Amino acid sequence: MNELPFKISKKHKTDTKFNWKRIGLNLNNFEEIYNKYIYATHCQLCYKQFEKSCDRQMEHCHETGQFRNIVCRKCNQKKFDVKIKSNNTSGYKGISKQKDLTCKQGFCWIFQVRINGKKKTIKTSVNFDKLVKFAEQWKKDNNYYT
């Protein structure tokens, strides 16, 4: 193998595997993808040279976890692959519980999405079931895929 383009720590591989697993990346061929990632010197879409290690982004399908490309931050944010917020507490992708002391039960449910790299709150509700129905209809109406 060639010399690494950037200095990496001894535990970089372990940390990377943990982080990729956490975000849902399919790790069946981790070694191959990891080697592509650490040796990447240019964005695979715009060919911009990476100046720092943190300029590289793992571009993947958020639904299947399938690896696509090693890209720069700008190309990763421009991808049409908008994604629903996944760190939720509801079991439903995009809906999470939020502390709200103005509500009788002390919390409300919030439906959020990411569009072009920006988080957007679509609707909040105290009724989880109604919010799920709303979210499903909203995704259909807005042709929104994860």
C-alpha cells in the first residue's frame, strides 16, 4: 500500500468502524471500504483535493447502509439523498421525544427531517399516533425518501 495521505491515530480504524456501525453503514466489506477511505486524496464527485483528513465524508444510502463514494463535505451536503433524523426515541424514523414543560405530560413528539444538510422541524404534537400518520402523509406528498 502507498503512504497514507494524512496522519491518523493508532485507534482510528477501531473508532471509524464504531462510528460507521453507529450511523448504519453496511460493514460486510469494511476492510476494503476503510482502505479506500484512508487513502482517498480527492472527492470522487468534484475531484477537489482533500486538504485535511476531516474533509473526507463517507457517502452512503441511509436506508440500506450501502457505501457509494468518498466525497468532500460540500458534495455530501448537495446530495439529493435527504435523510430523516435517525437518533429518535420513538422507534419511528424522524420522530423523537422532546422535553416540553408547557405540555401536561412534560414532553411532546417532534417530526424533523434533513433537507440539503439542514435540519427542519416539520411538526410537533402531543399525540404520537397522529404525528406518525401526518409524517407518512407528508413524506408521500413531498416525494421524500430516506
